[in-house]
Amino acid sequence: MSAVTPPVVVHGAVPRHEPEGDNYLNHERGFLSWALTLDHKRIGLMYMGGILLAFFVGGLFALGVRTMLWSPMQAVLDPITGQVTNTEAMNRAHDLYNHFFTLHGAVMVFMFIIPVVPAIMGNFVLPLQLGAKDVAFPRLNLLSFYCWCAGGLLFMWLLLSGVLHVIFPQINFTYPNGYGLDTGWTFYTPYSSAKAQGAVIPATLAVFILGFSSILTGVNFIASIHMLRPKGMTWFKMPLFLWATYSTSVIQILATPVLAITVLLLCAERWLGIGIFDPALGGDPILFQHFFWFYSHPAVYIMILPAMGVISELIVTFSRKHIFGYSFIAMSSLAIALLSFFVWGHHMFISGQSALTDAVFSLITFAVAIPSAIKVFNWLATLYQADIRLKVPMLYALGFIMLFTIGGLTGLFLGTLAVDVALTNTYFIVAHFHYVMMGSTLFAFIGGMYYWWPKMFGKMFNERWALIAFIFVFVGFNLTFFPQFIAGTLGMPRRYAYYLPQFVSYHRASTIGAFTMATGLFLVLGNWIHSLRRGAKAPANPWGANTLEWRTPSPPPHDNFKVPPIADDPYNLAGWIENEQTGEWTYDADRAAALEPHAAH
């Protein structure tokens, strides 16, 4: 029997003809009301502005990399002397290329993919799904945002300074010891520690500050889930997005300090001349790889676990069916979080580890695929014989399943020792990484934004243009990265500006795909902006979902709920009835109570 009757009539909010009431957007006005806000919803929107700006910068330089790879960079030989005639120009072009792909990778990883879902959707949605007024520590939440801003601004400037110096070599854009970074986003030693030119140390300190933001956010989310769950919400009646966010927060708290330790050791080596990573000082560069990947592989799941939580919400809502295997999906999130700390060594199969160590890491790599496969299986089982609604958020969810499956299966190839040795440092790795990280996380983020957009801003988006944008993004993404699987299998090395003519067609297909995807992303942005200006007023629950965030008006009031809600099964959709003519949803408590046991089963 349902424990609650959601307070919803027709739209679940005030009728359309009534004047707009107080909400978090207009509760207070002025710059300081935003800059000093403790409202989790406003903090989520401020994160959104900063992270989307970082995404724009990282994407712009991705297009720059793809443009430079349209044709292979190669020096021109004088036909008479046989000497290279444009050495200086080629060195400058290669230097610019190295800065481009370093900036693209570093910004996308540290400033977009890692924080995007937890910082934006976690901040906005998590307290609403808990039926709470705010997160457990609102001031800590604001501090984490300003840590992200401070670290991000320093990081961005140091990265951009290298590009500016290559373009304008006569001007000193940064601190006296060097310009920018061209080491790749991994900052591998000894190159990053011994190189005379380069802002590696201050850049790693910027990453250190960004890490504090991640840790503080994780602490806040764990405390919120433990302390603020409403009446009726037991651990196994939590929305799966909360399970995914909880698991991600555990990784953030345990793994991020390892990155901080690595950064401090790198600084100590540079400033004190202590041999830790640099072999010229008696250090071991492989130690840096162990430290780095011990953080960075769990960071992969910091990127993907929240996205999986978003997909679970979308699959249920738009299949109109109770989630299949709720407990298995919830526990698989914790299993992924645990196993993620034991697989870092599969990034180092060619680094000189012992054969036994390689075999152990290979085995654990296969094991970590099991909980991910459980999620995919349960999502597909939920879709089986369901009343599927192909709304735009659902299209992104289905795209996620496809892209994540391709990325996951190619990851199993790389977990196989003999295959990994052949494919390491080729474009096969680039394609695999982007299918798992960029494709899956990006699709979940955009799908989640479309899903919660009406709740965030109280406006509906244009479904037709959203569909067109999805086609551009989906086709463009696959055209960009699928040819790279083939090129990598044929031996095309990654990070190279020069390549053999046999790979030209693959690179040109990738470049065309990148610009196609960029077109789709600009259409997505344009649709969101148009929605804010001219979008139709959104009802409280435009999708007929049953989690608590849909039981408050759109946009939510400053305090979220006038009366603390009582939670029931978040995936029992039996009580929601759609008006086929208007597309609006109403709630029938008696119908929900009658059908809940069947739906839960």
C-alpha cells in the first residue's frame, strides 16, 4: 500500500492562469544574492555556468586538434639540397599541437567530465529527491564551488598561456619559468618534472585546489543521504540516482587525496631536489604512474557512475515500468566503487610490471565489468515489453546504452594482455576512452538536463529542435571516434601530429564528425536559451515520474517543500495517468495503491 498521496492536481502545481509565485530564481535579487547564496539550486546553476564554459573551451581546442590533423604535419625537403626548409615553422606547429591536445584533455577531464553530473545535477536534484530543504552543509557546498572556481581559473590560465606564447612568442604571458603545458593531461614524469619550460607545478597545484572541491562535495552528499532521508525512504527505497551519487562520493573522498599526495611529491621534487620520480635525481618515473592511475582509474567511475544514475531515472520514467532488479543496480554501484581501486595497473601493462602483477590486474579488469554489465542488463530488461516513450531524454538514454556498451566491450579487449600490448598508445585507446567517458557521460548529462530542465527553470524546451540536435550529436560522435578504432588497430599512434598517408581518410572522417557533433551541441545550447526566453510554462511533473523532486512546483520554491514529503516507492508509476490530448499527468492514489504490489514485483 502506498505510503503517500502526492499533492498533485492536473499539473501538480498551481493552475497556469494564476500568477507566478515565489521560487528560488526570484526569491532574492542582485549579484550578492547569488554570490553568497546557500541555496543548493542556485549553486547548481552557478556550477552549470562554469562547467559549460570549461566544456566550450575544451571543445574548441578539440576542434583545433582535429583541424590540425586533417592532413599530416611534415617538413618540406628542398629538392636540390635535400635539407628541411621549414624546420622553425614545423617546430612551432608541433608545439602548438602539443599545447592544444594537452589543454583539451586536461580541461575536459578535470573541469568537465569529473564534476559535470555531481556538481550540477547532484547539487540541484539530490536534496529535492531527499525531500530536504538543502544539503547537509550548505556553507561547505558554497565553499566547494569557490574552490572549483579558484582552481579552475588558475588551471585555465596556465593552460591557455602556453597557446598564447606559441602564437605570440614575443610576449611573456605567465610566470618566469615557462609557458603553459604540453605534457598531455597525465603530466607523466620525468618529462613533466625535468622539463625546463612549462607550468607543470602551478598547474598541478590548481588540480590540487580542484580536488578540494571534489572532496567537500563528496562529504556533503554522503552526509545528506545519511541524515536527510525523509520518512518512508529506507535505503532500498532511494532513487537510483542517489545510490550512484553516494557511491561516487565514496570514491571522491578516498581517491582524490592520493592525487593530492602525488602533486605534493612532484612539488617537493622540483623545489627541494629530492629524487622521487625523476631518474636523474635517483627517482622512479613508474612510481608516478602508480600514484596517478590509482586516483585516475577510480576517477573514471567518478565520471561514469553519476551518469549511470541519471540513465536509471530516464529509463524508468520513459518506459513507464518499474525498474527491473532494483537491488542489483543499487549494489552494483557500490561494487563498481570498491573494485575501481584495484584495477589501476591495467594502464601499465607495458611499463615493466611482473607477469604475475599483469595477470592479476587483467583478471580484476574483467571482474569490474560484471557490475557494469548488470546495469546494462537490468536497463534492457526494464525496456522489455514496456510502454516506451521516445522523448528526447529517452533518446539520449538509449544512446548512452549503445555507446557505453561499445566502450565497455572494447575495454575488455584492452584488459587482455596480448591485445593490450599491441593496442596501447594507439588511436584504439583514444576511441575506447571517448566512448566510455565522453560519449556516455556527455549523453547522460544532456539527457539529464533535458529531463530536469522543466524543474530547473519552469520552462519546456522545443522537442523538434532537441530531436534534430540529438541526431547531429549522435551521428557526429560515432563518425568522430568509430574510425579511430580501425586506425588504432592498423597501428596509428596517438598524440602524433605526423602520420602516414594511409591514415588520412580516418583522420578526415574524424574531423568531419567532430564538426558535426559540435553543430549538434550548439543546437542543444540554442534550444536551452530559446526555452528560457520563449519556452512554454512547465507543469510540476511533465513526465509522470514519481520521485520526490516532481512533487514540488516548477521551478521549486526557495525552501523546496512547504510540508516535508513522505516517500514511497520512487519507481511505482501506476498512479500517474496521462491525458492523451493535452499530455498532462494526474495522480490517482487509489489506482496506485491497487497496482503498487504488482508494479513493485
